[in-house]
Amino acid sequence: MLRVRRPPCNSAIASAVPHLVSERSGRQDIDHPFIRVGSRADFEDMNRAIVANRIRPVIDEVFELEQLASALQVLSQGGVFSKVGIRIR
């Protein structure tokens, strides 16, 4: 059974619906009693910092939508440094 780690911060419980997470993820072997998120103020501060510092995600590879199976294969093999994107036109 996989367990979701609790973040080491003060946060609010955003969801306590583990069956819904299992259902949507397609996984039944995940133990996730709740999902925690920071405060709205922290979220807004983070977004302002991202914009002010022009922070952009590191993208490992971008696949066309028709290559979705290949993208999932890359993710399942591990070793991806950052994000894998799917281009939808």
C-alpha cells in the first residue's frame, strides 16, 4: 500500500474523500486520508513571487496529443527530471 506523506507545514484540509481520489486515479492501493494545502494568502504570495521572478517550469519533453502513449511510457520508466508536456492544438 502506498501512503501519501503529510507536508511539514501548517495547512488546511482540502479534501477528505479518499474513495474519490482512488476512483479518479484508477488506483485502489493508495492510502490518502486527506489532502492538505496551504492558506489562500500563502498561495497568492507564491503566485506573485512566481510572476515577479519570471519563474518558469523546467520541461523535460513535449509530446503531441497523438503521442500520449509514448509520453505515459516515458513517465512510467522514471528518470524524468521535471515536467512532461502534452501539446493540444
